[in-house]
Amino acid sequence: MRLVLTVTIPFLCVGLLRAADDTQTDKNAPTARNYVHHTFSVDALALSGTGALIDQGRNAPHEWGQGWEGFGKRIASGLGTHIVKGTIQFGVASIRHEELGYRPSGEHGFGPRLKYALLSSVITRKTTTGEKTVALGRISGDVGGGFISRLWQPVRLHTVASGVATSGLLLGADAGIHVVREFWPEIRHPHKHAASTD
């Protein structure tokens, strides 16, 4: 765990300093404005609340118990994980000039669009050249969030296996969110899309 913190903290500091240079206006660029919007938005609170409700129903981790106290711990844990993940993600993406956010594929057909959405969790574009690159910001944010969140979890979850499992869940959640964003126009307006394909 100390190794994870030793490796992560420099990225956090450098990334936040670089994100403070808010000269880019692209909503997918790792700027301070985008960092604050992404990390402290209503969506972040809603996702943390949803995760807390699911964990409350599962009583996970059981050491936190039920009731308002357990629910409060689960919300705080979800928000803490999200903040750590977002800070690392924006820091690394800023250093590497990686786009954040999601750009629709522009593809046609379910299969190609689904493939694009899933791959966009691990592949992004450079803000400087537009070329494709590995999304190290997003991946390191998920891994860092998964492992650092072990610090406030019950002792039995202070394990590498638990960190890996949480990192995988975070990466899977990113992939799921990208799929929803890719198909959101059709989900939101199914009749309009059906009429345009007739």
C-alpha cells in the first residue's frame, strides 16, 4: 500500500498543477474546470449514492452495519474513491495530453458501436495530435482508486486481491457508462431514431 501511495502522490501533485493551466476549452481536455465539474458534479453524487444503496442492500462491507450510519459510511467511501480516481485520472491524462470524457463513435450498427464504446475505456486520443493512445489516465485512475480506497475499508479488505477486484469494478463501470453514452440518443428518443431509420 505504501508503494501505491509513493507512486501515486507525485502524479496527483503534478497533474493538479498542470490541470490548473486552464487554457484549453475542449470539454474532453484535462483542465481544472473539467476536473472540478467531473469530480464534484451532481452525477458524481448520484453515482456514489446509487453504489451506496446497492452496498447497503448487500450489507457490504458487513462491518459497517445497516442504518443511517452504515449508509453514510458507504456514501463517503464511494465519494472518496471517486475523488481519488478522478484526481489520478486527470493528473496522468494532463501529463500525457490525453482526452477525457466520451466522444460518440459516429458508427452505424449495434456491434461496431458497442465495440467502440467498450474499447474507449482503454483507448483515447491525444489532445495535441488527435492520435489514438492507451488511456493511461483512466486506467491508472481506476487502479489507484481501487487500491487507495482500501485505506478506509475494514481491515479484512486491506489486500491486493480486494484492490484488484475494486479496480476491475471501476474499469467495468467506466465501460458501462461509455456504452450508455454511445446509445443514449436512442434510449432517450427511441421513436425519433426509429423514424429516422425508416
